[in-house]
Amino acid sequence: MERNIVVSRLEQAPVSEGEVELVERKGVGHPDTIADGIAESVSRSLSRMYLDEVGEILHHNVDQNEVSGGQSETWFGGGNILDPPYIILLGRAVEEAVLPDRKVRLPIRNEAVRAARRYLRENFHDPRLVSETGFSIAEDTIVDARMGKGSQDLIRNYQRQARRCPPQHHVCRPANDTSLGVGYAPLTETERLAYGMERFINGEVKEVHGLDATGKDVKVMAARKGDDIHLTIACAMISSRVASASEYRSIVEQLGSLCAQKAHDMVGREVGISINRADDPASDDPGDFYLTVTGLSLENGDDGSVGRGNRVNGLITPFRPMSTEAAAGKNPVTHIGKLYNVLASQIAARIAEEAGDEMQEVQVRLLSQIGSPIDLPAMASVELIASDRAYRKWSRRARDIADSSLASIEDLTEQIVKGSITIF
């Protein structure tokens, strides 16, 4: 059956040529990103448990959790956690399966709590910091699960073959919702810079340059006007590793120099850098600086929610088409909010990569219809920003790429469960 794919030429300037561009990246330690990471970890863990116990991934959607910030006090050279962060895991998951020879009870809540703690341990456990502070994010954060069973109609829709599956059609998983996914490519210089700067601070700055007073809660906001780019960076500092206000200022200055050099290396020109702009540089009071015990703002009243942060490409881009779906935690088998956002991004990237400089921008939108096969979207729109000549050259190939990508959509499930595809 021929898929409903529409390729058209978009007659507008690409985002990279606009006068203004804004891009945000919430780093791995931002409370919203932590919420996303935990949700996705829980989904992957449940998927593996279902595969081990039943042989297939059962219905679940755990794209709801709340990271409720704790309370802490900090001073130069130390600090205390007064009230630990609290994480509540919400969502729906099948907890009982009937096999031909037995009934299997599946411990979804215990598995979810283990997955959440494992995510915290793998991403934020610092043995030296635990010894310095006496607090472990992975072990001392309160994690609670209040997950239940999904509605009967959605479970049955998940279990059945698609009602509108054409004869001899090999993909018959029914879309769980009428929804859409959005993707675009290539990334602009500003987008690459925002993403790369956060990864630089949470990687090389600590591991190579030794600025271990920088925490993992990092946010980068990039603003471009014409060719001028300015980055505003928020970076939590670890109080036990900062002895005084003067040392704090020195660390911020070093971080600024490193970021300025990294930005110049990435874009080939000077980029403005501002760090922790809420600080009072003239003060010696620790309350006037971005100090944390753990390097994470969730320790002191900053909360997080799934889907409130980065899109599936790791960025928040108000000058681009975006879906508001929370991809993290959705089931990787039929949930359009996850699959179509990932696939749309892959289609756009593949077209842009093949066409190279002949393609200025690609925008892809995939619309599902609940109950229909996931590889047969109600509408697939591929819009190309290119010269008339390049459009004529690449429009057929763009359609073929979209078609073949949809035909192999089921391959995404295994890649997502393995964690080889990033969702946030």
C-alpha cells in the first residue's frame, strides 16, 4: 500500500539565515532533564523485564513523573541537605500476564524504583562527593512509585493487530493515538553550539581541565543576532569545593575562559559568554552565589517534570517546528509521541546529509491515526528549503527516504530499549 507522503518546496529563508535565533539546552543535571532521564530509564527497564518474563514488550506509558526539589543550606567549604529531593513515578503499565501454562505477576513498581535509582547512580554518583557531604543522590533521594494499570480500551488497542491493516502488510502494530511527530535538519551553528557547550562543561571541563567544583546542573541559552552569538550559562557550583567568594569568582572566570575558547573553536569567531548572572560579584555572602551541595539545583527547591525540557534532539528551539509531546517514558512499540518524533528527526537528517550543501533545510511532520498501522501515517509531510533546481533533483529521493524509513519503523523499538537512541 502506498504511503501518504507529500514532498513540497518551502519558499522561505532557513532559520540559519534569519536575523535572530534562540536555542536552549537543558543539561543532564537540570531537574527537567532528570525527570526525562528517569522516565526513559523506567520504560527501558520495564521493556526488558517484559521481554525476559513474557517474551514481548507489554503495554506501558510511564511518561509522567515529578522531581520535587529538597532543601539545603550551603556555605563556602561545605553544606547540608536538610530535606532530600522526592521523586514520584507515575504512569501506566501492565502488571499481570496470562501465559498458556501460568499467570505471571510483574513487579512494575519495584522495577521502576530500581530503574530510577540506577539512573541517578549512573549519572550523578560521585564517591568523593558522597564522602565530602555524607549525602548520596542515588541512595538518599526519596523515590516513590504510584503507577497503575492502563485503561482497557488502550490496552486492547495495543494488543490487537491494526484494524485497518492492508492484506500482506507486514507492519500491523496499531498507533496508540492520533498525534504527530516533528523533525528538522541540519542543525544550525547556534544549535550545535548550545548543545556542544553543555556537553563540554559536563565533560572536558571536569575531566580534562580539572574544574571539579562545577556541578552537572548546567543550562545553556544561545541568542544570535546576525552573526553575533551570546551564550548565557547557568552552572551549579559544589560548595564543598569552593573555599571562598574569591575562589568562586576565580572558578567562574576560568570556566568563562574555557567556554569562550571552546566556542571560538566551534564557530571560528568570538562568542559572548555570561555565567551565573544571578550572582552578586561584589558580595562575600554565600547566599549571593549559585552554590549547591551536590551540583544539582533539585536539592534546594527546583522541581522537574517530564516533557518540559529538551525535544528528542536534545534542544529547545522556538524558531523551529516542534512537537509538545513528551517522548521520554512512552512505550517504544506503538506510542507515536516517541516513535514519530524520533523517526521524523532521522528522516530529516538523512535527507540533509545526502543532499549536503544543496539542501538548506528539511522539515518533516508525521501524523498518525489511532488504530492504523504505525508505518502508514495519515499524513507524512516533507518540506524542503532549496533552490528550484535542487528541489527537482532531490524531491523524489526525499520521498524514498521517508518511505523506507517508515517501512522499517519497527527497528526503532530495539534501538530505543538498548538506549542507543537519545530521547532528550
